Amino acid sequence: MRSRWHGRSRWYEEDGQASNCRDGRLVDAELGGEAGEAARLVELSFIEPLERRLTAVFLGRGDCVKLEDRPCGLVADLLLECLGRFVRQRGGSVVAAFDADDFGARDPVVHSVKAGGKELHILKRGYLFALLPGARVAVAAAPADDEHVAITLWSDADAAGFMRKWQDFAKRDNYLRGRAFFADGEVIERSRRYSWEDIVVPGEVRETLATHVESFFRNRDALARHGVRLRRGLILSGAPGTGKTLLGKVLADTLGVSFLWVLPRHVQRPGSFKEILSLARMVAPCVLFLEDLDLFAQDREARNWLGLGELMNQLDGAMDNEDIVTIATTNRLAVIERALRNRPGRFDRTLVIPPLDELGCRALLGKRLAGIRLAPDDMDFLASATAGCTGAEVVEVANTLLLLAVQRAEAGGEGGDGRPLVLDRSILEASVVALQGRRRAGMGFGARQRA
């Protein structure tokens, strides 16, 4: 391998193949002589400012069409990550990348993310140059403010057409589409996938979600033909532990659409909602899952925060919210602004998820205790004793029983033989007493807090 230099910007070449030594994935593997000559001319040119020098030399003229856009940070990331693939789809190649401040002094500022087992590279600050059949294109990226990225495009051909088609391509083929991810762009990659077998909820809750979420996404085209507005909003309300977050995991893993998960830490300023909805529109069809809505959507009389108005404006669809289902969770429905929770178009339905009844407890215990041999009357006892508990409390009872059963099998030398585990009725009763003690302690704490 031999190296060659153009000014202070380094390229490696071997058998006619070259790549940027810092990040070859930003630049296509094949670096033609024309691109190398452009790099040399840029370094030698005295044209100022640098932006005009870079574009004038590469594009061959200084008066090319210039377009500017200021998308929010993550939307800009999706655009810039798609740029190379879009150029190659059109029969072109990205031939050079330069720093935005001082050509050759250092490579462009690049951010790397992982998605689907691949490492993707995104231009954060700098220039990319592309050669296409019959056209040359230069793209610059730089932070505009805390919320937006300034993307500037120059072309010696149809700049507006290139920009429009690039944006359409990015909406169809960005790396977050179809994935579950947090509002800061982190892709959610869990060790296991969740299904409806992992949760027990009342039949009416399941049916409502089937109609307003699953069927909505499955039948979008038919709904549009009948004039149905292609957006929905639901609030999941219930005490902690009733399964609201678990429902989110199940939906994220079973719907087959983008799933944008928003935690309270992602909402730092009123403008956060504009960024979040812009991102949801970019990856639609999408579920926008707002965790703990009561923490940033309290009644205006209780909390004078500008972000509430911005959330309502964004959900109203001042921008196009087609193919977006917004699902919010809350433990405190009563404190949420009435104009938000009682307004179809923002949130169309409120689903109250209650604690489990005896049938629900029996179903959940049956799933969790499949490896323990329980007499019918023992299961009757557990189901009756846990009725009125949340799903999380029932799971904790089951986990405790499994721990005790395994411990007993180990002490008796029975572990690992594949036979069902066995528990005495006295252990079942002790576990229920412990649960009731924890519940009383929690209720007492809550009463003191309310006082």
C-alpha cells in the first residue's frame, strides 16, 4: 500500500482503490482522478471564503444554485446518513469529504451509531462532494443552534429536484424506519422479543388496541379511501405495575412499524415536542409512545409550562401527522390538562387498565408457574389471594415461589433432573402473607404522602 497526500488531507490508494483514512464509509471506495485533482485545486486556490472556494472549484463555478434547510437534529442525521446511498442509487458516488472550518486541517466531524448490527456514520460538521451523471453536488452540514442543523446544498444542475428526491428517499429508507428507538435516537435492542403471550390485560383493553392500533396500521389505505383521518391517540391509565410499559414493549415488537419511545428526560424544553413530532413524521407509519404523560402535561392552572401548549399544537396537526398513533401512559389521569385528555384528535380514547381480577391472576400465575406442580386447590388459593393485585405484584409472587421451589429442590438433591418443582401449601401461604404485608406498607406510605 502506498499513501498519497493532497495538501493536508490524506487518502490511501491501493490498486486504484482509495478511501478517507479516518472514515472510509463517508466516501465511496473508488476515488477517481477528477476528485483528486479537485482536492488539489481547492488546497491551492486563494478564493475566499472557504465555502466559496470549496464549491466553486469542485462545481466549476461560483454561482451555482444554493438551497438551505434547518431540520431538527435527528431528522438531519437521517438525511445525512442516507446521502451516500441516495447518490449511489442515482448512479453517482461520494468522492470527497472535508472539514467545514479549515480544509485539510482535520477530517469532517462524524458521529457513529449502531443499528441492526451495523455501524453507521453520519456527517455532523463538514462537506461532502458527489459526482452524479450530468451533475455535481456539494452538501455542507453544521450546527445551527441547540435544536437544528443547517444543511446547505449546491448543484450545477437541478438542486431543488435533488433536494426533494433526497428527502423523499430519506423518509422511505432511513435507518430508524421500522425500528423501536428512544427520542434521542438510541435504537432499542433488547435480548428478547415480547408478544401478547407475555401480558394479561382485560379483554376490552385488548380489543380496543386491536381496533385503534393494529387494525389502523393494517388498513391505512382502505381507511384513507373512506375519508378517515390517518392518526389516532390513546391514553393508557392505571396504577403502577398494571402493565402500561409492558404493553408498549409488546406493541413495539409486534406491530412492524416504527416505535418512537419518549421518556420524561427527553422533554427538556418546549421545542422538544416539535423535534419529537418531526422525527415521528420522518419515520411514519409510527407509534409515538409518551411515557408518564402527567410529568409534562399537567393542568395549566397547576403548572404554567409553555411545553404543554406546544404539545397540543403538535398533536393538533398544524403539521401533517398522518400514519402516527400517539399512545401516552399515566398513573395520574386526573392531573392531566383537560383540553389534552378530553379532546378527540389529540387523544381519542382513554383506556383504564385495572388491577387483575381472579381470572386474570389465574392466567398470569399459570404462565409464570408452569414449571411448578400445583394442585388445583393450591392454584385456587393463589388466584383468590392475589385478586386485586397488579400484574407486577402477581409476577413478584410467582418469582418468589420459583426461588423457593428451586432452593428446596437444590437442598433435596433434586435440582436439574427435569421434574416439576413442588411447594408445600405453607410456603404458598407465607408468600401471600408477605405480599399482603408489602401492600399494606405501600398503602400506608401513600396515605402519609397524600396527607
